[in-house]
Amino acid sequence: MVVLFHSSPEELLSTTTERMVDMFGHVITQKALLKIIDKSGPDLHVIRCRSEYLGEVLCALTLIGTEHLAVVLDISGTLRSLRTRAMVKKMSLRLP
């Protein structure tokens, strides 16, 4: 999934992991296998997770908090289509 997040990929991963641990526990968080696999532009990050835990990851990203804002732009199984669709969506939203 492509996430719009105005900070470093490490901060996105740690914030998402912390929120998942708070909501679902350590076991579910470890089973989800969260990983940053790509960075498309200064604020677009590609996160990989196991498909059976996609709902939990999306919930954690939605409820990250007010000091950070994470917006999921697209979800796909292939990296190539994910990149192209995310760039088109970012341009159509006119985000900085």
C-alpha cells in the first residue's frame, strides 16, 4: 500500500507499529510483517504487510493520531501499478 506521510519512513513504521501493538497486541503486530519496501517521492512510502492482516494495518494507520497524518492512497499487490496509480492520485489531490 502507498501511504502519504510527511516524515521519514522509519518514523512511519515505528508509529504504525506502536499503534498496532496498542490496539492488537505484539503477536498480531509481528504476524503482520510490516516493512517499508519503497519510497516514491519525498512523502510517499510503500508499506508491505501480509494480506490477512490488512484490516488491522489500515485501522492502525487511520488512528495514528493528530500529530501525524497518514493517508493511504492505494492498495495493490504489484509494486509497478502501485507506484503509477499513487503518483496520479497525489497529483489529482494537489498535495505538496
